[in-house]
Amino acid sequence: MKRFLLLFMLLLPLVTKGADSCLVYVLSIDSEIHAKSARTLEKALEEAKKQNACVFLMRLNTFGGALDAAEEMRTALLEAPFTTVSFIDHQAASAGALISLACDTIYMAPGSTLGSASIVNQAGELMPEKYQSYMRSLMRATAEETGRDPALAEQMVSGDTIVNLTTREAKDVGYSQGQAASVEEAVALMGLENCVIREYQETWLDKIIGFFLLPLVQALMLMGIVGGIYFELQTPGVGFPLGVAVFCAIGYFSPLFLEGLVQYWEIILIIAGLILLAIEIFVTPGFGLLGILGIIAVAAGLILSMVDNRVFDYEGPFPWNGILVPIATVTVTGLVSIVLILFSVHLLFPTRVFNRIALRTNLRKNDGFVGVPTLNDISIGQEGVVFTDLRPSGKVTIGGRWVEARAVVGYIPKDTPVKVVRIESGVIFVETL
């Protein structure tokens, strides 16, 4: 009743004040409901407020999507300060039905349907009863708030026959206020004449962000990061692979950060993991605790950056898909990256291209290349003086030059006279005189 009173109060000024006070703001959603849909609706509602719109009309054509995103959109529509209208252009199933019921008024195009709001997983199988129960309560509460039959809304989720209303059926039971073939006709049915109809337009930045948020693109960016870092570690200096890794990192993190999906601490976690890996690779010998912690930190940061942080504030049954899908994406992408890297190295090794990114020249002893330093001018029994403390390694002055040496036993302080006792694999062993 409250919603109908609000609708009457909002429409009355439109009739008396004329066209100058009448602005209908339109948002079109023609895809699956997901986190970006919720953010698009949020931006469109804010823009409608700035432009002092009297009516917010959402043209909806969707088979459903993520429940957490739909619940967020439902709340935003229920709390909107102006009249909200859902124009169902063919389909409003599952999450789309919930969103439509949150609007004050519903109009449907010929041949459209509304309902079938059971919760299913990605394989199309029904989720456990606790999910269905929560969805039923959402549908009932939403229908009650907008003055519609809550029992019928509940039957859209579960029952002997799951309800899915056609355009005529929805009008007969009072869920729809009429049939309209277009947005303009829906506006005319509301009794709004000479109104300005303005549609929300995504900016070029929104379109770019939407492209980089596609799961396939995100997976390719992750592969580029992993592959670029790997090939950069295999080559001297800074080159093309690092540029690819940096570009992919920007392409991966920038859209998530701009959309509010990634927080500062998640980026810091990834950077900390990369630092630990760098220390493990370039400072400490072998591969141990630091390397394992670095891999865990990087993986955790990548996974959390893909998780919508609003999942943790979700009031219903915890949406595990919001966590499991990022985990699967990062894991599969990492494994595929490693396989592709090894396969690429195998294919490139016999080609000239590989010569540009790896050293394959044979360093032969006959050509003057040796694996250990030559000490032909130093012999056993030769004497010298310790130049730096031997703990047990250090430098010794022998034959007028500094050479690396090692104490045979214990510690030998600086300026101690020593003699060479043996030379093994390019290493000089000394003892005190």
C-alpha cells in the first residue's frame, strides 16, 4: 500500500506541472545478472538522481544470474526515491523475476514471461533446500513490499508447479500493469505525456572495463603475467617478456580496482608474494619456505581480487560459487600457463627465434672457456698474508694479488701469514704458518 501511495504522489506532480518536470530515465539490461550488472544499476540510479528523474525504467531481458547480485539490485530498487518500472522485453526469469518484483510497476512485451525463480547451480541442477527457502522468503518479502501476491511469488521458486507467467497471465493476476511493445508505449500507458526519455549510456571506459572483466580475458591476462615473468627470469636484463607481464597486470588489476572489486590490501598481498619469490630465487639457495609463502601469497591475492567483497556481507546462504570460481580460474590458469610455457620452449628451442631469448652457445674448453678460475701462477706451499678474515672463506694476498681462499680448519684473522696446502676445483685452501 505504501508503494502505491508513493506512486500516486509521484505521478500527481507530473500531470500538473507538464513536460518540464517529466524525465524518464531508462536502463537496458540484456545479459546475465552478475556483479557488473549490479554496479551498472547503481551508477544509473545515481545518474537518474542527479538529473532529477521522476521515473526510472529498466528494460529487462535476462534468464537470470547470480543471486547475490540480484539481491543487491533488488535492494537498490526498493530504496530508490522515485517510481521504478520494469519493462520485461521477452524474458525475466530467475534473478530477473526478483528484480522485476522489486519495481513499483511492471509492463511486459507481447510473448514475454516472468517467473521460474528456483536456485540452480552452473550445471542447471537445483540447489539444496536452504537456498530455495531463502529465495522464497526474498520473493515473498519483495512482493509484499510492492503490493503483489506473495504466495504466487513463492510458487515461482518451488511447489507442485513452478510458476512462470505469460504477458496475459501476469496482467490477469495483477503482477503486470499492462502490455507494451516498446519503452515509449510503456511510458504512455503510465499516463505520462510529453515526457523526455533519456537512456543510460555506458562510457568508453565502462566498455573497456567490461571487456577486461570477461572471465576469458581475465584468464588470458593471468597467463600473460605468469608467462611474462617466467620468460623474463630466463633472459638477461629487462626485455619484452617483462613488458608483456606488466601490460597484463595492468589489464587484470585496473578494471577490478576501478569497479571496486579489488582492494589495496589485495594488491599489497600480491606484491609481498612477488618480493618473497624474488628473495627465494635471487638471494637464498634452493627453494624453501620463502618461495612457498610467496606462491601462496600471490595465489591468494589473485583469487581475492576476483572475489566481490560484498559476498562476505551477503545475508543469505553463503554463495560458495563466488569463492570457488575464482579459485578454479586461478588454479586452472596457472597450470595451463606452465604447460604452455613448457610446450612453447619445446617448440621454440630448435628455431632462430629462441636464440634471441636464451643462450645456446656451447662454451668449449678448447676455446678458452672454463667453469672454474685458473690458478696456474699459484702452487702448493706458496706463502701469503690473509687480507680479510677467513670465516672460513675470504681473501688472501698471494703473489702480489688478491685471491679467494678458504681456511682448512677454523677461523684465521686478518694479517695472519698463511701457506697454500692444496688446490681443489679452483678453490685455494690455506693454513697458518
